[in-house]
Amino acid sequence: MSTVIVYVHGLWQSGVESFWLRRILAQDLQAEARAFSYPSVAANASSNARALAKHLTAISADRLHLVGHSLGGLVILKLFEEDGAACAQLPPGRIVLLGPPVRGSQTAQNLARLPFGRQIMGIGVGEELLESRERRWSGVRDLGVIAGDLGLGLGRLVGSLAGASDGTVLVEETQLEGAADRVILRVSHTGMLFSSAVAHEAAAFLSTGRFSRRDPESAA
């Protein structure tokens, strides 16, 4: 049985930075792990979701898993929110979101107040992160969330963060109703991509639908 994992990067990234994460995922799951690259600043989430759909539908595999970091997680959510027909044609699999600001982003709001802040973040961030929102996962696939609580990152440079965070995204901003499971690890937002613990937990969820460590507040 062939398994492919597609990683979707965050803001200002290209996917190359996920090499270590993808390597561990590939080893743990005996799978092929690829990176999907998209214009995180120059295009909105819907356009990037359509490009992701085109990329995924061209993949031949028995199982197809998705891993999204930060804004990349929102691109994955947007794909399933807006193109259910395309998603229904994909091979079965699971989804893991790493530090996803699914409820908006205090960091993005702080940065937007600075000169040229909105331009630096781009179109997609403006649409998705500058207002608080409530999202609910449809449950069409098992979806797990990994949050970090090591508060070192961009968010500390552009303003205060009211609550536990990974330095960029508040832990509470990663709460997604309908998710199958969630775990909070002692990692920063960027550090997630270089953490063996994060990689192994992501692999555990993709394999079983549950993390090996549990967040007491996660969905049952």
C-alpha cells in the first residue's frame, strides 16, 4: 500500500524548511513525504486552496495524508470548506495541523497596526487572521492539532500576547471544534518544524487517529 504525505508550509516559507519533519514522517510511516509550495503573500487562501487541490488530485497513492504548518493549515481547511467535490475524490487519509491560528491571530493584528504591516503579511493573512472567528471541522477526515507553548517568536517582537503561546500563535487560537485530538508540546512556532517530538506525534496521529500524548482539553 503506497502512502504519500503532503506538507503545506506557512507564511514567508517555501516548504524547504520542512526537510527534517518530512524525513521523520517518511521514516515513521514508510511513506513518501512531499512539500507543496504556494505564494503565501501574493495570493489569498482560496486561490492557494485551489492550487493545492490541483496538486493533490494529481497524486497517485492508496493513502494521502496532509500536514499544514500555521497559515498552511488554514489553506488545508479552506480546501475542505470550499471544494468538497475535489476532496471527496482524494485517497483516504488524515490531517495534522501544526500551530494553526484557526481562530484568528493576535500577532497578525499587532503586526497590521505597524507601518506596512498588512503589506508584509499579504492578502491571505488579511482575509484569514485579522478578525477573531469560530471554525468547526466537518469531520470528513480525522484531524489533529499540535500546539506549542514555548513563547519564543515573532509575536513577542510586534506586541504582547495575552496567554500561553508558541511565540507567534496563542494556544487558544489553535482550538478547532470537531478536531479528533489535540496535544500541546513545549515547542515554539518555528521550532515545531525541527522537533523530533512534534514529528513523531504527527506520525502517530496520521497512523492511528490519536496522539500518543493527550491534551486534557482535547476532543474525545
